[in-house]
Amino acid sequence: MIKYVTTPIYYVNDIPHIGHAYTTILCDMFKRYQVLKGKECLLLTGTDEHGQKIESSAKARNKTPKEYVDETSFKFQNLWNKFDIAYDYFVRTTNEAHDMGVKRAFEEMYKNGDIYKGHYEGNYCISCETFFTKRQLVDGIFCPDCGKETNSIKEESYFFRLSRYEKKLLDWYKANPDVIMPLNKKSEIINFIEGGLSDLSITRSGFKWGISLPPFIDDSKHIMYVWLDALLSYITPLGYGNDIPNKIYLFNNATHFVGKDILRFHAIYWPAFLMSLNLPLPKQIYVHGWWTIDGVKMSKSIGNVVNPDDIANTYGLEVMRYFLIREVPFGQDGDFSHKALVDRANADLSDTLGNLVNRLLGMSEKYFDLNIESENFDYLKDEINEVSTIIKSLESYMTNMTPHKYLEELWKIFDIANASIAKYEPWAMMKAGKKDEVQSLLVFISNILSKGALLFYPILPHAAREIMKCLKVDFSYFGKLIEDDGLLNKFSLTKIPPLFPKLEIKTSNVIEKKSDIKEEIDISQFNKIDIRVGRVVEADILKDSSKLLVLRIDFGENVGIRQIVSGIAKHYSPDELKDMLVCAIINLKPVKLMGILSEGMILSAEDSSGILRLISANDIEAGSVVR
């Protein structure tokens, strides 16, 4: 059966960031692995282009919404093309065929009695395009997901009878225990459903940029809720409800990759919509974590958004692919740093893999003019068995979506090859006249690299092809070398350029802001920033974080005590901070960091070596204004 894998449909309110790249590379890896195993797999990605946030962003740039989304959607598609993402479908929610399919779905759900008209009263987060109840809000007004201030809204709306599908959803999870991976994410969803599902508002009437309701409704005041619109983009390119050739059968074997922040939409709303439409449900929903910078979620407002195009240009696309997949266990949050990327690339790609290829080519050319042959591997029996055991274990890691472990285990076969060179010292064997034993060793190493290149192809497709070209093997060898656990006896090698030269840390041009000096502002803009001196009353390490501290800071009687979360735990202990006078911006909108509300930002400075120091103010009272 053909597998069908999807990225989320990315919201085009800004350029792609490292989180978008991570999800897309994971899906590309998944597809390439299926194809490697001889299975057909189709990959869908695309852009979500409707909603109030898009309308506002376009207006701020003096563009029409369509002009704005055309420009931004192109940036996504162009980047995936540049990154050689093997996608088969690129859907845009502004396409006419998608518009037709969404209207058809609305009509079908309406006919099935799952849509009705009513009124909604609650708090709405424009950033998340989501309504929240009072009990869900932070301090009665702030969004529990993004921390931004919500708006109180009362409006007419069409509702989807989500409550009708409560039992069906729970039965589905019971019958399909592995449908959400990692499993702890499924438990979160089940607990949410068991708490009771409210019917879902699926239209908006406060703005115009969206898909209108089907003509039979005859209600021009309303447009579709952006999440109903976006989720249906997984099936409209397959011909649902439009004139595209019908391939909806592909959805019988669908796999979604999503970030943890949009799991509820994919694990509750989406299957309920599909149940209403009598369509197949996803076979798998893989849920990954966020990428953070110094323990803080990336945010354009604080200027720490990492541009994946700049990283690829600076360090190499394959280095970035390897780092993102290898560095962090799937499902957990990962912290991006240039040092970690460079250290990982130099150790694994340059020292272990690249050096092994260079040593093989060097010895093969010096001793045998690049032509090596052997059928006797008796003295390498232990190494051969060890490599075989490792390779047989790899399938389970990819099946259970633990690609970091897959790479960790796979790299052990290259360690075995390098260790065998040190152990048997082929240069000494040549001096001792053991030419056949040296050829056996080099043929063994060539087999390890052949097997390894085939197996890491889904993660490093370019490097895999280069090594296969060097060894004159191709994908047709997968059966003999991997499935049958065989060995090749003869290689005629071709020299290739070094695959992974040593890297140095380069921090310029890899953060979204490309200049050390920010854009000019006038004094009136600066005066909007409220910076005060505050005395640290308490400081504690944030549970489950190695980088965040929770501070309670007294800013004097006019402001009082504020709670601020700061990524300084690697530079200061809580005891050091007690009674320190620090400077902080106190009029930033509150945000939640790892579930904890932060009501400001402490000012600090970081030198070129990474040492961070807080901006302190001695001999001045708490509450003093910094001008």
C-alpha cells in the first residue's frame, strides 16, 4: 500500500524558520527511508494562507492579502526546492481546487447534522487563531499557548458538533494504541477528551480573508475557521470535493508529522472532521518538540529566530540535516547552538565518517592502485558479526521513530572500521608481506561504507550518493548488502573530494537579523520601552530546564514584585542572584516559557566567548527608571 506522509501546512505570516525546516526534513527522511525499503511513498507539504493574522500582516506591509501570501508561500516552496525536499504535492489554501474541496466538506458535514448556527462568547487569541474559556486563560486574559493578550468577543458563529465524537475518538485511540507517537502525547489527548469536548466554532465574522461558506448557506457575513480550512488541505490535493483526479485512496495509509503545539488540532479536530465525512483516519501522528535558543522558544519579537537557509549556506545542508535529526531524541525539545552543531559535525561527520573514507582511498591507492579484492575475511570474523548485529537492529529505531538512535547505532559500524585500522595496522602488515590480509581489511571497510551509505541515505542523501559513486555501488545493492547481509568481494574505487571538511563556529548570518546594528529608531520609539532597576527577591531553577531560572524581582512600590523567566542558569546560580540589582524591561507583553508566566525581560550582555553577564545597577534604589 502506498504511504502518504504530510508536513503541517505552514502558516505564512513570516519566512521559514528552523522549526519548519526540522519538520520538513523529518518528513523527507521518512519518505526516503520508505523508498529505500522498496515502498512507494508520497509527500505533501504546503502553506496555510488565510486568517486574521495574515490580513493584519498584509495591511502592515501595504499589500493585499493575496500579494502577501503569494510572496511568502514562494519563499517556503523555493526553500524546500533548494533543500532538495522530495515532495510530491505542494498545496496552497488559496488555490481554487482547495476552496472547492473545503466548501464541499462543509456542505457534507452540514448535511450530516454536524454543523449548526449559534453564538460564541469568549476570549480569542489572534496569534493562535483560537478561542479559549476563562478557566484556560492565564490571569484571566493571556493566551495559555503563546502568552499574548486575548480579546473578549461575542459573535454569531457556525459550530461543529465535536461533542458528538467524544466516544468515537476514545474508541479509536483504544483500538489503535500506537496512532500517536511518542505515547505520552496520546495520553495528553485522551485526558483532554475525557475532560469533555465542547462544540467547535468553525466560522469567523470579524474579518474577510478566508474561504466563504458554500452558496447553499447564503450567509456572506461568515468565513471558514482557518483550522477547518487548513486541515482539509491534506485531502483536497487528492481530489476531494474538486475536479482534481481522485486519489483519495492514498489517505488510507496517511502519516502526519506535527509539532506538539498543534497536536490537539490534528489528534481531535481532524479525526472528528474525517469521521463526519466518512473518510479514513490517519494511521500515524508523529509529534515532535520545539527548537529553542538558550532554553527559550524562538520568537521574532525577541529576535532569536534561526534562519535555516543561512545555516545551510554557512555550514552545509547535510550538516544541518544530520544535526537536527541526530542531536535530539524525537518528541523532545532541542536547544540550537552553533557550538553543538559544529562539535557534532566535526566529531561524527568529519572525524569518523569523512576520515574513514579518506583513509580507505589513501591506502587503496598507495598499495593497490584503487583496485581491491578478497574472499577471505576469517581474521575479521568478530568485526563482521558485530556490524551485522548492529545493522539488523536499525529497522526498529526507524519504525518507532527514534531516528537519533538509528544514527547513533549506525555510526558504530564506522567506529568499528576505524578501530580495525588501528588494531591491525595495515601499514605494518604491508611491511610484513601480508598483502592479502591488507586487501581483506580494505574490502571489509569498503563493505561497511557501502552498507552505511545505503542506510544513511534518508538523512544524508548527497553524501550517500558520493560514497556510493566512490565505491561503485548503487541502490540495487540494498538487497544483497542489507537484506541478505552479504559482502562484496571486489571494489574498483574512484577518488572523491573530502566530504565533510572541519568546521569552525560562525555566528554571523545565521540569525534572522543580518547586521550587528539594528535598524535606526527615533527617541519616541525608545521612550516606549520602560526599563527599571529591580532587586532580586527570589531565584529558583525551573523544573525540567537546565537553562531557565524563575526570578521574583521587586521594582519598587509603583510596580511591585514581578516574575521573570530568564535563560541564565548556566551563568548564575540562584544564590548569586539574591539581592542583586538588575535592569529589566517591564512593559513587554507577558509570555509563557515552559508553562511559566514571564512578566518582563532582564537585560544582559554576552561577549564573543559566550560569557553572559547581567546589566546591574549598584547604589541605586529598586524602581529607578533607566533612561
